[in-house]
Amino acid sequence: MSETDADAEDLISHLCSGLAPDDREDFRRAAESALAASPQCWGPGSIYRTLVPLWREYFKPRPDEHPTWVPVRRRSSKLIEHGQDKGRRRRPAAGLQVVSVNRA
């Protein structure tokens, strides 16, 4: 096994780990045939440039169901409500609230 073969196998294994389990074997076969058909695969960089576009065809991102942080408006202070803050500089109150985002 040459160094180039080892580099190719390492990259294929690394890229397979990010795929769905059902797509890994199909990607591995497609990647090996793409490398066998490509005359320019001499080193790690050219192997990468050959495999990554192919990997993008097999990659399906998982839905993003993690909460997202959004700013929350806080109620104004009692001084502001009663007009007793004349001449004072007001700083905006910053707060965060967890909001669930469903992306379809």
C-alpha cells in the first residue's frame, strides 16, 4: 500500500463518518471508483479536491432542532414609567430567551 493509497483511505473513512449510515457504503464505492478514474490523484490535496464534491452529493444535514437565543424586551423601570428619570442616561436592557426553531 502506497502513501497515496493510505491518504485516500484515511480521507474516505473520515468523510464517511459524517454521512448517514445508509449512505456510507455507497459513498465509499463511488469515492473509490472516482479515484481510480481520476488521473490526477497524486497527493492528499488532489485526493481531497476529487472526493469533497462527491461527498457533498451524499451529505444530508440533520434538521436543526436546537433552541435559538433571541433578544427579549424587558419592561421599563418604575422611574421611567413615572417620569422621574429626567437627565439620566438610559441603557437598553439586554436579555435572552430560548426559542425553539423548526426549519422545514
